[in-house]
Amino acid sequence: MKIEDRLLTPGVSHGRSGRSMVPKGVVVHYVANPGSSALANRNYFENGSGGAGVSAHYIIGLNGEILRCVPDTERAVHAGKSYGLAWNEMAKTNNSRLIGIECCHPAIDGKFNSHTIDSLVELAADLCKRYKLDPLKDVYRHYDVCGKMCPLYYVNHASDWNVMKNKIKAMYDRIMIST
Ligand SMILES: [Zn+2]
């Protein structure tokens, strides 16, 4: 797995407050901008968010490329807003404990292509290994932790999300045996 470092400039306006974090889980997002590249989304975090200061730790592109934007042990800004009463309390702590992965997608339905899925499975499994997380319990959709319709396709197709989680678990089991 190749991860390219494209760290955002430190500073709150770039979604990098510099506050430290101990990873307790992984949150999967979709970029909601069909056909856009990982680098374009990274540059939006860097420049284009109008000072809103949103970010994610990783972005996975349509060719499976993985860009690292924020170090794992530093807080990013990706899941702190609640989209329903049920998530109000959880949303307050999400960004202080969860690693965010944004995924690019070809079309408006938000379905990831096979290159993006392969890299997501590998990255999520590796993060579970690194931080002693359970691939079946500690990998979430953005929807699960604050009610947002994200990643859209996998909120609308829960069975496909289960397939994804099982792929992550299978990859995790493989890398735990081989190392
Ligand atoms: Zn999201």
C-alpha cells in the first residue's frame, strides 16, 4: 500500500488545529463531488473551504491513490456536526477520537469504484492493526456517528456496506497472520 504525504498546512483554517488524538475508530466518507480527484479534494481542504476548516486524515482517489492530509494522531474536522437528535452527544467527541477517510466516486449515487474500494479495504485494515481496532465494530459510516447521509451509496445500500466491512475484516485477518 502506497500512501502519499500531502499534509495540509497547520492551522485551524486548514482543518489542522494541531490538537492530539488517540484513534479509537475509523469513519468512511464520500466526497459528494462526482468525478473529482483526491488531489482536488485535498486542495479544497487546503484552500477552498472558505476558512470553514474542514479536513480528513486521508483521501482515496478514483485510481486508488491514497493521500495523507492530517497525521493519524492529530485531530481532523470531519464528523463533529450532528444531523439528528440521536447523534448530538456522540458528535461532540467524534473528531477527538476518529480517523476520517474521504473516498472519491465517479457518479452522483456515490458508489465507490473497485480501485477506491481496494485501497479503502487495505487502509482501513492497516489502521485497525496499527491502533488495535476491531474491523467489524470500529469502522463506521459517517452516517453511523452523526446521521449525515454519507457515504451516500452505503447509507442507501446497507448490505453493500456490510460487504465492505467483511472485506476489511478479511484483509485484517490476512495481515495479522502474515506479520
Ligand atoms: Zn461524510
